[in-house]
Amino acid sequence: MIRNILLVTYRNLVKNKIYTFINVTGLALGMAAFILITAFVNFEKSFDRIHPDAAHIYRVESQFYRGNNLTDSWPTSTNGYATAMKANLPEIASYARINWSNSERVVKYNNTKYRETHVCFADSNFFSFFAYPLVKGDPLTVLKEVNTMVISQSAAKKYFGNADPVGKFLDITTLSDSYHCMVTGVFKDIPANSTMQFSFLISWATTPKFLKDFWYQHENYTFVKLNPGASALAVEAKFPALAERYKTGPSLKDLKWGIQLVPLTDIHLNPAKPNEVEVKGNRFAVNFLNVIAYIILLIACINYINLATTKSVDRAREVGIRKVSGAHASQLILQFLMESFIINIAALFAAIIPVMGARYGPLHYLYDSNTYGLLFDGALLLKISAVFLGCILISGIYPATVLARLKPIAVLKGRFAFSKSGVLLRRVMVAFQFMASVLLIAGTFAVYRQIVYMSSQSTGVNINQTIVIKTPVNTSNYAQKTNSFKNTLLAFPGVKVVTLSGAVPGKEVGKFLANRRFGAPKSEERTYEMLRVDHDFMQAYNMQLVAGRAFDKSRPADSTGMVLNESAVKQFGFNSPQDAIGKKIWIETLEKRPNEIIGVIKDYHQQSLQQKYTPVILFMDPGLSWIPADYFSVKVSQHNMAQMVNNIKGTWDNNFPESSFDFFFLDDFYNRQYSQETQFGHVFTLFSSLAIFIACIGLFGLTAYSAARRTKEIGVRKVLGASVQNIISLLTWDVVKLILISSLFALPVAYIFINQWLNNYAFRVTLTWWQFVLPVFALISIAVATTFYLTFRAALANPTSSLRNE
């Protein structure tokens, strides 16, 4: 029997080549899209699940309240949170800390030196708390002693080649400190699906003694494991009372200090917070792509169902003869399920080509070796297998059931016709395809409108023709050498301005102090970002003054003056920028004297338009010398950037031989903030287009069959005087009508989804009516273009021939 079923299946598929091609192509594209999207989604959701007990690990994030109002929420905590929580809260089983403060350091071994991004201090139990595997060293002792460190395999290769790094020393230097550390272990390179990315860890014992359990620098990540049965909410509820015993200093004393325990596996897809070091994912985008994966697959299955049931007119006589010959309904269902199985298995093998080719195409940045590794993950393979079986059942069971129920006598007499319920179901399924298409086209328009909006808006500062150089590490006569370096650059032809600052546009200022108006009680303290600048900074970046003046070299008192942005003026409670000029403010750590406000600048986008304006204070006060200047900004007029960089490097090497030369072009650096949105736009557009294309394939097949079945009707209409235009309108109106009806349901859903996505952006486009009407016209155009050839050919057919054939 199986042999006979396979033989009949083969004959039917070969006989109907176009029908087979449409089904295999649609299903193959649907499966390929599903596999690729699912691999990416699984990768994004796999972050930090490499640790066996990840479900019990939480990050301690700081929250500050004035009354019941949340004033600040940071992902970081102080060094002292962990030890106090372990000593006083029985729910805490263990903790581990990693400090990211000033983690960008120059690492040197003999003549090899590089500026490394994340060189951090970590607790001695770090490698037993987490499951990052060591290839050399004991996880219980590698970070136990003072001036010891552990490095990654890549770092070991980078600095020591093939030699064993254990027992060798590295020099670690920043502007303010330096360490001579012995390598005691080597760990495997951190996997890409880890929120924390680092290559060097220094023992916590190396931290200056007063900072080890200090409660007033929220600059490290604290992770805790809870005892079995312990509640994270209970720990959060107990923390404010605990904090009252430890926050003995004046800073933020009148605020309620709270915490939020964030599950380790949620961190990557949670919205970014200030001072967060990792690259964040986008939960909404990931979940929406996951929905698209199932929509695309469902559209492909609907194509198969529609074509199979429509084709059942041609198969009806075959089924009637089989039933008269004694075939049971179960045998007929098995026959059609076998056809579905063969088409689906062919589609699955065909899907391998675009799946494997994606890593070399326009989406290569998504489907790298890390994502492809998940293609062979057991859970994903099981999911694909379940989806494959589902495709067979969904696309095969309904057509098989419809045909198996046919009454052989009626069929053999030629009285077979679709039931009203069957026709209605097909229309509903086609309407679903159109609804999905309208939703995806509207979403694509919205994504690109937002991307264009963000990239075209003025940042409020001039970032063009700017070379940014990271300042040198600790060196003798630092101030004299940096000043000499700046003056030398100013003498270069083409250099217009050189300025020093603690941050540049595109990078979070990241230095926070709790400040208040002069004369106000400490309960009025709020946090402000503190940006160290020099006299030339505002001129270099063309910052717009709205009141007061910029820093003036001819006014010595300006060295302690402050320039606020408009957001800082509002947060201090001044009535206007003009009202703030000449007023004084208390700056945290400078309690002996207040600082005068000398100017107010217009709010500008220090970071991308996804972020709100934040209160920023520009300062030069020597009393805040512990807040460093980290960047030289060199404004140039000439276009030969390569030659300019070479000239600057030569001057750098003469002045700072102990430091690596690290630079970037500011416009590229700033626009890199939008790379995730741009990538999401590309992905969304590609898979939306793919879904629409698959729907159009099915529409083409349905139209071809519908035109063939209506040959007699078209012939009669032409004989009665119908024009070509009348016939084309007749054949396309059903499609247009379905699109219009589908749009009534799709557009409200599209509005909700688009508005929810746009709410992630502080600065966003305004939704307009045409943004939702245009997708409908676009889909109508696509659908009509898809079916035009078939409808035009049917309209031109000779009515005499069609009536004779009928």
C-alpha cells in the first residue's frame, strides 16, 4: 500500500509542476525564515544561561526615592552593599562583585602595550560563583592574593604568544593608579551570549582598603544567590532599613535607598539604564521578530491549504473512483498526508540553502558563528522538528479531510462543488495573509521613519570633522605634557580647535554628583552628570548659549564657575535660564564653598535620540580634579584625515611613549549608537518582504486556478459585450475587496504595535494617517501587480474557444 501511495504521490506532484513548485518554494522560504529568526531569537534569549544556577542569581540594582517617587534607578551598586546584605539578610547565600570603575586601562608586558576596554576588579570567589571556565588555575585561589589577576585565552595569546602566562607580570595603568600584577590563571574567552564581557580580572584584595566595602560609589555590579525558598521581594523590602544603618555620609542621605533584584537572565533584554556597560538587546524587537517567524510560516502553510483545497476540484473524480473501488477514508487521508509530507520534506531541504547562505549575505552581522551554533542546539532542533510536523498536519489534514468526505456518486455525476463553509474558510485564510501583510508593511514604514528621523535630527552640537583621542595614562609632568601636546596640535595646518573633556557626544557623561541650590536643605539634593571641560570645549562643539556666557580665559574666577544645560536648570528649580545666571549651587564634595552659575546652554543630544535629555553641569573646578578629562577632541578643516592622524600619532609618541595611541572619528562613533536600530530595520524589512512575497506566491497560484475555472463565465461575459477592462476589474475586485476588509482589522493592531515600539524612544516621530493608508495602497498595488498577467491573459482569451471547451 505504501508503495502505491508513494507512486500516486509522485505522479500527482510531477503532473502539477507549477502547483508543486509554488508549494515547495513558499514552504521552503517560510521554513528558512522561521529557522533563521528562531536561531537569532534563541541567541538573544540565551544570555547568561551558560551558568547552571543562573535561575537563582540576581543583580542588585540601586534605586533612590523621595517619598514614593523614584528619582534615580541605576544598574550598579556600591562595594558595601554585598557584605552588608550577606551579614544582615538571611536570604543571601553568597555574593560576587565586579567593579567597572575606570576599567579602561593600558596593559603592558615588556614592549607590548594596548588600551583594554574592561580591566576590572572581581571578588575572590568570582569563578566559583559563576561558571566561566578556567583553563589554568584554581577557581578558589586565582583571585585570592593582592596584585594577582586572571586573563582570557585571547589576552594570553596577545601578550605572551605561546608562552605560559602563569607567574608572569603585567603592568596595569590608568591616569590615577597603576598596578603590577602576577597572572595566576587563564579563563576561556567569554562567550558572546554573556552580558559581561571582559578579558582581565584583578583580585578584589588589590582594591584600596578604604574602597573595599565603601558605600558611596555606585560603580560596580553586585550579584547575589538566594537561599532555597528565599524571596527576592522580601530582600528588596528589607534593604531600605538596612541602608539607613550604613549610609552615614551626607550624600543622598535624605533619600530612601532601595534595590531591585533583577534576574541574571533578564538583564540583556531589559531597557538600558545609566552607567550600564553591556550592549543591550531589545525585548520588544526580539519578541516581535519571533511573532513574524510564526506569521511567515503560517502564511506558507495557508498557501498550501488554499491551493490544495482549490485543486480538489481536479482531484474529486480521482477520489470518487477510489471510494467506489473500496478505499477507506483513512487511506485517502494517508494519501494526502503523504503528499504533504513529501512537499514539506522537500521544502525543508530546500530551506537549508538560504539558512546557510544568510551568514554571507546582508544579515551576516546577525548570523555569525555564535548564532549558527544554536542551529545545532538540541532545544532548537526539537522545536524545528515540532514545527515541521505541525506544517505537515496543518497543510495536509484539512485538504485530506475535505476530499475524503466527498460522496462518490455526486462526484462521478459531476455535481461536486465547494461548500459555502469551505469557500468562507479559504477567504478567511487569505484575509489573514493580507492582514499580516498590511501589518508588516505599516511596521516597515514606521521603523524607517524613526531611523531617518533620528539620523536626520540635529544633535545640538557639531560632531563633524572631529578626531577624538583618548588621553594618556599616568605619566610624569602630566599637566605640562598634555598642554604641550595640545599646543603642538594647534600649530598643525588644518587644526582649528583642540579641547579636553571628560566625555564626548555619543558617550554617556557617567560621572554623577548629588547637588542642590545654595541655601536649600539637603533634602533637595538631586543627581547631575558632571562633565569636565576646558575653555575651548563649548566653542569646539558650537554649543548654543541661551543665557550668560561661556568659560572665559580672561576671568580667573571662571575656573570655579558652572555652565548648566536647560534640563539642569529645570531640575534645580530656577524659573528660567536667565534666572539661574549669578545664582550659586552646592556641589557634592565641595561643601566648603558654593559655585556660581555663569552660563546656560541649550539642551543637546549627548547620546542618541532614544535617550531623554539629562541634567548636565559643565565645570573646570580644580576641586573636582578626581573627575578626569578622558578625551582630546581635535577639530580639523582638511580632508586628508589619514595624514592628519599620522602627524598626531608622531607627536603623541614623542610626548606619551608609555601610552597606546587610540583615536576615533566622532561622527562614526556617534552614529554607531543607531546601528542596532538600523540592523533591526534591515531585518524587519527583509522578513516582512519575504512574508509578502510568500503571500503573493499563493495569491498567484489561486488567481491562476480561479481564472482557469471561470473560463466559461469570462467567455459568456465577453460575448455579452464586456470589455477587457470589465473582465480585469471583475477578477481583481475580489482581491481588492479582501484587502480592504483585512485592513480594517489589521490597521488598529498595527497602530498599537507601532506606538508601543515608538514608546522606547524619548524622541520619536508622530504617527500620521497616511502612514496607515499608504500600506493598504501598497498592498493593493502589489496584489494587483501579482495577478495582472493572469487576469489580463484571461480577459484577452477568445470566448469562442472557451465556450467550445466547456
